[in-house]
Amino acid sequence: MSAVIEIAGLRKTFQTLRHGRRVAVDDFHMLVEAGQVHGFLGPNGSGKTTTLRALLGLVRPDHGWMHVLGVRSPEQLPEVAGRVGAIVESPQFFGNFTGHRTLRLLALAGGVPTSRVDEVLERVGLRDRGGERVKGYSLGMKQRLAVASALLKRPELLILDEPANGLDPAGIREMRDLTRSLAEAGVTVLLSSHILAEIQLICDHVTIVSRGRRVAYGPVHEVLAGFDEHQWQVRVADLDQAAELLGRAGLSVTGNPDHLVVTGVVDPEVISRTLGEQGLWVRELVPLRPDLESVFLELTGDHEHVAVPRQVDGAPAYDGVIDLDARDSREVDA
């Protein structure tokens, strides 16, 4: 697959009145390949929006380089602007315009056939509400309108910053289905969201950023696997006896009121055999696998150094999970 977004050594600082110079993005790297639905995650203030704004030429970085659809950004961005759709931060519209008129004006300004307006309103579930004024829209409806505006140009790359903001559960599911359908149609999607369960369902790759630096990158299943402690929840009739037997067998066991947690066991047969040989039969044996939320919280916790999972042998730091203190010597003036 070819790279759709490449960012290397990106650094951006801002001058603040209270704290002086603040580093928003520090030596940041990202790689998004064609056809991916790529999740971009980080706490508030971690540098996600600043990164997206720099990528789209809305702010000028201090150092680093960026490529979008094969051209350097921001210098050559106008060459591919017609192939990129984006929502960054909260969308703003003229309240007295209808949704249909808003999109029609955007279509005319962008050289897009106005027939496309009804198509995108239909796609985001607003066709029946397109004749209403935007000031009467709920926050979720405004988000849908913003997504519709990003789809007007039939983009090859779609960048969505918190597209599910303000949506109810049904709307979130519709947004998930829309994202999947776009990916199936060949659109590359870069998706920033705080709804981590949705990211885990939708995205095939993920980049996690904390304090302006990348702390994890890769296929979602590989990032999760790096935090898998091979834990199992065990329920038996006699928990104390089971804990003693498993401990005697050299297994790490943690007791709970109604179950045991056994850690570091790849093959659960070890647990069932150890107990079964002593006439203690397992009622429940369930794997405890990390989810994206638990990994996210561990990587972005409020501590000086972040615990980083193991890397695949031979994989360079740029293509795997990296340490917060790792530095790349490449810094190019933008």
C-alpha cells in the first residue's frame, strides 16, 4: 500500500501568556497508508488537533516534514486539496442558512456539481432535514452536516476530528456504518475520537499520542497484543483450594470474592488440567484481554514515563511502539 499521510519529526510550539512557550507537538511521527481506517487518539491537549491543523496548512510547524497524497504539505497542498475532505474542531455554519443551502454554496465554491448536495445529505441521514435552518439543528445534526460538507468532493482522504460529538447511540452507529462504507469504497479515513470502543470497532490501525509525542502505533490487534498479560478468569466450587493448587504448580494467582485471576498462561489447558487432576472441575474459564480503553489509559496516564509494550523484533521505532523519551535526529525546517 502507498502512504497517504506521512509525518516525521513534527514539532509545534505556541507562546502563552501564563506559561510562556508551550510545546504542543514534539518530534511526532505518523504513517497512514491507503485504504486504512486509522484511529488518532490522545487526551485533551495532547496535540491531536494541532497535528491535523499543521497537516492541512492551518498552522505552520516549527520543524519536521509532512506529505499528503504524495505531495509536501503545506507547500504543495493546493495540488491535492480537491482530493481531501476534512473536519477539524467544531464546525461553524451560518445559522440562518438551511443545511441544503449551506452545502450548495460550498459545492459552488469548490467547483462541485450541486447535484452532489442531495447525495451527501442522504448519506449522512439529513435529507429530510436539509430544508431547515442550521440554527435549529442539534449538535449531532451539525456534526452530520459537517461530515456531509467533507464528502462533497468525493475525497480520497477523509480527516474527521470527533465526528461523533453530540450524537446519540443510534447516530454513533450510523457514523460507524458510514465510515465502514467509505472505507469499502476505497476512501482512506483518519479518525480522531474519544469514543474508544468505536475506534476499536471501526479502525484497523491506530496512533496514540500523549503530551505531543507518539506513544503507540500499528494495527489495533498488535497494539492490544503488546499489553496482553495472558490472564484468565477462573471460577470453581472451592476458590481457596484452587488457588493453592495453581500456586503450587507455579502459576501467578490473584484471589477475588467470586473468582480467581491467573496471569501468564498462554494455554488454558494448564489451568483446567491442574485443577481437574485433583478433582476440582472448572465452572468458568474466560480470557481477560486488554481493550483499547485500558491500553489508552495506561499509555496516557499522568506519570513521567509511560510503560511501553514490547516491539516486534527487527521493527524500527518509526514503525512500532516508541518510548516517550525516544528522539529522532531528523529535524527539517518546514
